[in-house]
Amino acid sequence: MKTKESNIIHILHFSDTHVGALVRHMGWKKWFSKRGIGAINLLRGRASYFDEVEEKMAAMVRFKEEQGIDIVINTGDYTALGLEHELSLARELVSPLMMPPQNYLTVPGNHDIYVHEGNSHYRFAAHFCSVLQNDLPEYCRGGHFPLVRLIGESAAIIALNSAKPNPWPWRSDGHIPTAQLEAFEEMLSDARLKNRFLFVMTHYAPRLANGKPDKKLHGLHNADDFLHICARIEKGAILFGHIHRTYRVDVPETGIPLYCAGSATMEGHEGAWVYELDTHAKVLNAKQVYWNGLAYSFEPVCYLRDQLVQ
Ligand SMILES: [Fe+2]
Ligand SMILES: [Fe+2]
């Protein structure tokens, strides 16, 4: 991946857009699966928090242009139920952010592979294949992950897939397959990644905003193993979503900070990050992004539904 002449790279990180399900498109048989329960929850109100996803994604495209963003990272949960037409719509909404494709990185979230249908991961990959190219494919362990993108000479982004289908409605936990973790550990000794600033991205949160592990039924099972490997990284950051709150936290398990993008579109909780990476000094300046009701900006604005409060 080539970068512009300046030594500052601007990276936009957003997540959990949850493009709404059009429930009427679901076959009647799916009402008896987890997806059926998810759909009922959507009908009961959850979906209304994501009503304006199309407008917000259009605003995100404008924000990217205004801020001169070089690289875009999305940490998954594009959809609500992982349906074909949801993935298709999500892909369409983010496609302006995918130009050029090598400057866009993503992983699936648990909602993008909501229930196991044998081809859930393939379905996600089919929609997002144009942005799944891997600069170090020899480390790939099934599917497309780990996926590595080299950024100029001084940085790299490593994407690990932690999403898995959850057949039970009360579970939304994840884990990074052992083979991926082993490949991740192995690549940290690779000369091509030495002395680079390393972003490590996945869907699930290794730690909550208070530094504690997430609940067993909602969190990343092998977060400790993951953080233990990340402790070998001298300069870098861990990026994720899944939790719909934007936060940064430092934890004793690793020397690099953790950034949760939260949800870019959940009404009342919209957030994201812009990371400014000085590629010479390898120093990261993170700026939180807010939604003001009309546009994304760096100015925090509190608003309640239907009422802006400065
Ligand atoms: Fe989510
Ligand atoms: Fe999630």
C-alpha cells in the first residue's frame, strides 16, 4: 500500500453499523431459528436505533473526504441478521469508503454470520472479497485471516477474525481460532513486520472500558491469550467494536492501547475514531469522532432523540 508524501497517515476506524433487516424478506422457516428471535427483537424496537443508517453512512463518506482520510478500518457488525440483502445493502453503503480497495480493511462481526448455515463466512467474503487482499498470505489459516496489509515502510495492519456463529439466542461470544493466534504470534518475528507500528484489529473487545474482561456469553473467550501475544508489540494499537460505546483503555496485560470504535450509527451512541499516525516518530494521536445530528465531527455534542442538547 502506497501512502502520500506527508509523514502523517489519517486512519478512520468505525464499526457496528447494523444495517437494518427488512424482516418481510425473511422466509417463514427462519422465524423458528435464532434469526427469528433476533427479528422479533428488531420489531420490538432495537431496529429503530439504527433507522438512519443510510444517512449516516452518506455523512461518513463526506467526513472521509473532508478529513483527507487515507485508510478506513471497519471492525464488523455491518448487518443485523447477516441476511444476503443486508450484506448487499451494507456493501453498497460503504463502497465509496472502499476506494482504493487496498486502503480499506475489515473483519466480519458476529451479526454478519448470525447463525451457521454452512456458508456464512463465505457469504461475507463474497460481498467483501475486493477488500480482503493479503500482503502476507502465507500466514493465512483458513478463510482470509489473519490478513496483513503493509502501510508504506513503517506501519502494518493485522486483521484477525473472532466472529463465529452463535446458535443460541442468549449467546453473542466469540473467539480467535488457535491457528490464527499461532500465525499471529509467528508473524511478529517476521522481518517484514519488524520496527513497524502495528495495528491489530478484530471484532470482539478483549477488555471493557473499565479494563475488565467482558461477560462469558458476550466476550472474547481467548482474550487473555490474544493480549499475551499483543504484549510483544512495542508500538501499536488494538482496534475492535462489538460494544456499542466508543472508548480507549490501557490495560496491564499489554503495553499498547485498546480502542473500541463503538457503533457509528446507533442513535444516541454514535462514535468512531480518527488515528493520526506519525510514520517517522511512530506516534499515534487518536481523535474521537461524534455525531451532531447532521454530520460526524470532532466536537462532542450530546443529543437526545429528536432534541439536540449542546
Ligand atoms: Fe454490534
Ligand atoms: Fe458484535
